[in-house]
Amino acid sequence: MRDCQSVVLSNARPIHFENKDMFDSDREFTSPRQEDCPEKRKRVKSNKQSVSPLGLLIQRAMQLLGLSYQQLVSESNILAEQNQNSDMRIGKSTLGNIINGSIRQPGTAKLDSLRIILHLTRDEIDLAIGLAPERRLAEQLRIRSRRTYELTGDSVTRHRKIPLPVLRADSQLRESQFLSGMVRQWVKLEAEYLGSFYPPHLKYVVMGEHDTHAVPVAPPGTRVLVNTLLTQVRPSENVSFNERELYCVLGPNGITCSYLELTTKGKIILIPHPLSGRLREEFAATDVAVIGQVVGLMFQNEVAAVRNHAHKHNETRG
């Protein structure tokens, strides 16, 4: 390796210098400074890297799910292929730049990949990057995920109105009667406004492409409505699967919908539907959180019908 302090010329030939002042005898010769030496400049480089708020959120979620950098990258590649969107791919170097803050605001597609893979909500990501971009519910529903994931409440309720009846003053609610005779008028209120004083207790979950625990009741792609007030697991002896409660749970492998059973040893068993072909899984009760009971289902063909209806409605309005 060449030393910056001394230079040895082998097989020297006559050298012509355009600037003769450099050999002026009145000038003092100085050795090269350390910062001028490329070999030593490399050693000065600092290895300290900061972590952005979004990076801390990503690292925490990866730790909870037991995901490595390479696994996250592989998951993003699969998502990109499923949705035919190459922007959803997250390279290892890109992931590192997002974590250390070099990329302050990743693209929408990459944020969607992180949200789906790490089971994050839009609110958590928006808070981490300091933004609250609007996103239509239909855009979230187009994204296909291998894992089951939750739709954020604001994406479902934003700009949506709920019809509510205003009853007549002389209405007697303790007596059975026709609703039309009790209603003075109907009003439409913003769902977000109602949620400000009546906390929502419903969550919206989309079954992942590889989540077959509840097949054929809730096959992959099904939109699931979950009541978070119903979390108590009741005994289900001598009850058919058509009558059993289906629960949405958060376990070591992420969110899924399954039938549940509690044991006397403090264990919780995830029981798949007999026709699903899956095996039972047993966990410690502390490792599984019951999000709520499934109270509504919307299948993919119904979702397509709703989209077509909305598209035709928009065309007629336009």
C-alpha cells in the first residue's frame, strides 16, 4: 500500500512540471495532511447511525413478529407480485435507509407493504412520519396480503354518513309499534362525528391469502366485522361449527380468525374448521390476545358487486 508520508518512484523517467513554484527554495515543504490522505480519511468515518421515529416503529414490530431484515424483504417481494406493483418491493438497503431516516417519507406503496407485513395501522405510521395523508377505503381493499390484517377505522368511517331516526316526542319505546309511525324525520350524521363521543367497538379485518383457519366460513379475501366487546371465550361442548363463535385473535403468528377453546392448564387452543385442513395450535393464554368475536362477513364476490355499484354511481354523477 502506498504511504501518504513518502512516495518512492521506481524506474523513474524525466518528469516535466508545469508549476515550477513548487520547487522554490524559499518555500517550506510540508507533508500531506491526514484529511488529504484517502487511506486515513476512510478510518475517520463514523459508524454511528441514528434511528428515525418510523425506524423505531419498524424495529419494534419486527421484534414482536420475530422477523429479520431478509424475511421482511422477501415478504415485500411477494406482496409486489400479488398486487402487480413493483413499488411495493423494499430492498435491504432501502429498509436500512428508512430506519435510519435517510428516506424520511417512503412512497405510498412501500408504506402499504410495511403496514401489511408488520401489522401496523395507518395511524401509527402517519404519527411516526408526522403526516396524515387521506386514503380511500377502496385503495386499501385492493391490496392483497398473505397475512390477515386490520383496516384502520378512519379509512372505513371517513366521509361516510349514517342515517339515524329522530323520534316523535310522544313515542312509546316500551310498546311494539311500526317504526315509520314513530319517526319524525331521518338525519344523516358523519360516522367520524359519532365516534368522537361514542368510541367505536367494531374493527374491520381482511383475511389473508394464506389464512385458511376459518375455511369455508371465512375464506381468504373475506372482509370480517369484529365486535371488540365480545372477548369472552365460552365453552362449546356438543356444539356444531355452524353454531360456534368465531373469534379474531392476535397470536405469535399475527392476526387470524379461528374457533377457540380454553384449557384448565392456562392454555388457549386455536381450532380450525374441520374442512380447512389445518391442525390445532396450542399457545399459552398470555401469548394470544382475543380481539373480538366475528359478527359479520362480506365475501369477495360481494365486495366486487359493491365496487361495481359504486363505480356506476360515480359515472352517473359525473
